[in-house]
Amino acid sequence: MPADLLIIVPSRGRPHNIAALWDAWQATTTGAAELLVAADDDDPTLPGYRQVCGERGIELRIGPRRRMVPTLNEVALERATRHFALGFLGDDHRPRTLGWSAHYLAHLQSLGSGFVYGNDLVAKDRLPTQWAQTSDIVQTLGAMIPAHVTHLWADNQIWDLGHAIDRIRYLPDVIVEHCHPLAGTADDDDRYQEVNHPDAFEADRLVYADWYANQFPADAEKLRTLIGASR
């Protein structure tokens, strides 16, 4: 029987990160959650993903390269009917708090419909760089991240939607560390340079701005209708 919470990790070029994430996962995660890694079929390091996931029993989904957010949305829509909630971790996030996934699930069950995120030790309460949400939101919006960005400004959308319906909870004592070059906890690499390039940043910013101005009000209203119907 599928777990109530599925955590999706899109990843490229970093099978070693999945091995490190699994070590943290094993040390902290209860049976409340399952892990799925989404890799690209053209990734030169795909054999490494097959080995890491195969040896550890991690579910590996392989598909065409669509970039992080489109892949996340695709997997979320595929799995939304099978799990009460869906979550996102980057391959550079590391759960540190024992039972973190159970805390996420308990808060989501209390909300009925909504979002939850922990303390990543970088953005902290300011942005959910990792989060979980109830699957009914994915089904209602037709996406986990409604604006079609490639990587950046996804967490801003979760913040906006969650606060629009007052159904987002920050758990400061639940640590899911974001190991990132900006925090001095990860080495810079080609992936970081690609997604944080000024041109990539600006392209995603414009997509987000257009969504916020033109689609966000309607998306927020869909979620208000959802939570009204569930009361």
C-alpha cells in the first residue's frame, strides 16, 4: 500500500547527492513517507543513479529532460491519486530531525488541504525551499507548481498560494537542511551555475511575475473553493 506522503526529488548529474540524501533519509524518516528520484534519460550520470537507487531500493523514475519544475509537475500529476500528500526535496536537501516526515504529514492531516515546510537553515521561514502539500491541491490546479518556471521562483508560488488560503505551516524545529553554496555547505557545480545564471533567473522571474499578475488570483480562488467544499 502506498505511503500517505511521497517525496519527489528531481535530480541531474548528482547521483552522489542521492546517496548522501538516502543516508540522511534513513536516519530520520519514518514509515510515513516514500522517496522517488526523477532522473533524465539523457543524463551522462544515469548509470550512477541506477546503481545508487538500485542498491538502496529507492524508486527511480526516468524520463525526458524537462527541467526541475516541469518534471516535478509531471510526476506529481502521475502520483496524486495514490498518495494523500506530495512533497519536494532538492537533491541538496538533508532531513536532520527524527520523524520529520511524520511531522509534515500530521500537520497536513490537521489542515485537511494545505502546505507545510520545515527549517532549511538558509531561507528558514522566508521561503519554503522544500515542502509538502496535500494532493488535492495538485489535482485542483493541475500542477504542483502552477507557473511554468524551470527551477527558480517555485518556492515563491507555494508561499503565495499557502498564504492566500491561510493553509501553510512553517515548522521551525523540523530541520531539513539546504546544503547550498550560498550557505557554504555545498560546492558550486555546473547545475548551480546553470540554474542561477542571470539569464535563467530573469526568465523564471518573468514567468513568475506574469503568473502572479494574471493567474494567481484565479488559482487562489480555486483553492478557496476546494477548502470550502472540504469543510
